[in-house]
Amino acid sequence: MKSVNLVLIGGAEDKYEEMKILKKLCALVDYEDIVLIPTASYYPEEIADTYKEAFGKIGVKNLKVLDIRYRDECDRENNLNEINNAKLVFFSGGDQVKLLETLRGSALEKLIYNRYKKNKLIIAGTSAGAASASDVTLFDGDYSGFIKGKVKTTKGFGFIEEVIVDTHFLNRERLPRLIQVLAMNVEKKGIGIDENTAVFIDNNNNLEVVGENMVTLVNADSVTYNDYFDIEENKVYNINNVKIGFLSEGSIFNLKKWEIIKPQNNVYNLSNVKAKEIFTTLFS
């Protein structure tokens, strides 16, 4: 794949041993001019130290950290200059709402978005940093995704459109919460990324899976029943005919066509599977 401009990591990526995902990421920019934004974290100094050590082992040159904790810090001249000089911006994990609310409406956010859209900047994020990349970002609802109202949404950065992104996916049993967002009709498609797993997306909307676990594809285009809007808050909703697929490392998938371009021998792919059957299979 060429012209990768967006890298989304499911969280808990290896930062100490092989570091396959981080190495592949940093190679995109020749291991230089990377800006780390740990704003999503409630422990930004510790996060910054961890990535400084990891990127240092890989051989990254000129890593900058923008330790932005409050909205009025975003548009400082030094921060804008660092973004203008960066080849890659990396958003750490933490709380996606905290990240989005801190940067929302700032000149910094607009600069990052505009440079990304002009293919002058690669965006990467892990965990909350990846979930924030969607045009619509989801939060809350862990282990209660079947219950209406437990899952919330907010406006994301919009680096990837028409697809909801969720992370720590099968590790934290987040399939129900992703499907709830699709049941809300805010989007029709979603991808769930497991821990120590990433998707590298190019400007042709091709997605390549890298890492040790799986990427889950969820498509609600052909839903035949959905009573989400007919039931009261805190009630269990019903939905039928959600399509689901699973991709392993090395697989390439086109997000616009919603089809596998290059499968691997161990790709597990299901189509036209009812939601009840999916949940029984995964969580029994």
C-alpha cells in the first residue's frame, strides 16, 4: 500500500519488545518529525515518557511532545509551529471526550485537519486517539451495549468519514456498543480494532491490518429490524441482519466498496449473520 495517511491502533500496542506497529508507523516518515499529543490521558507526562523511550529505541529523530491540558493552551505559537513542521501527529490513548473537547474549535485542530486533508500530514492514534478519528465518536457503554442510552456519541475529528471506529474491541467485548451506535443511524458501518492491532489506511480508502489480533467489520446497511427508536431508555433493543466480518494481519480491505481486496489464509469472514448469532458465538 502506498500513500498511507491514517493509522488507527486498537490500544495496548507493544512499546517494549518487537514494536512492529510503531516501527511500521515511524517508517512512513523516515523516523523523524513526529509530534505526540497526550491530551487524552490523565497522566500525560507518564505517557510522554513511555513513548519517548519507545520511539528512542526505534531510532526516531526529532520527537516533539505537545502537552496540551487546557483549551487555551492549544493555539500557542510554538504548538502551531510544531504542527506546521511535523510529518506525523500521534494522539495517545486516554479519554476521547477529553481530547476532543480540549482541541475542539481551536486553530490547532483546524491546522492538523487541513494539513491532513492536503496529504501533508499523517495522522495516527491509539485507543482514544483512534476512536476520536471518526466523524462521529462513541464513548461509554462498556459491557452494557445492549441497553438503549448507555452508549454516547460526540463529534469527532473527521479524519475518517462514514465509519465509526472502536478500540480494545473484542478484548473489552465492545461489539454490542458499536452495534448500538449503528442502530442509532448516525452511521451504517463500523470497525472494531483489537489491542496490539492497527489499520493502516491510504488515500484510496484501502485498509491494511497489522498486528497480532483482529479487526472486526460491522455493516448495518441491510438491517431488516431495528426497534431502537421504539423503546424507552434503559431497555434492551433488538436488531436483526447485521453483517459482520473479521480480518487478520496482512489483509487489505476497501472501506468504500466494503470488500476484501487481499485476504489472508486465516481471515475469518462472516456475512449476513444475525446479531443474536454473533453475540452467542463471541460471548458464550
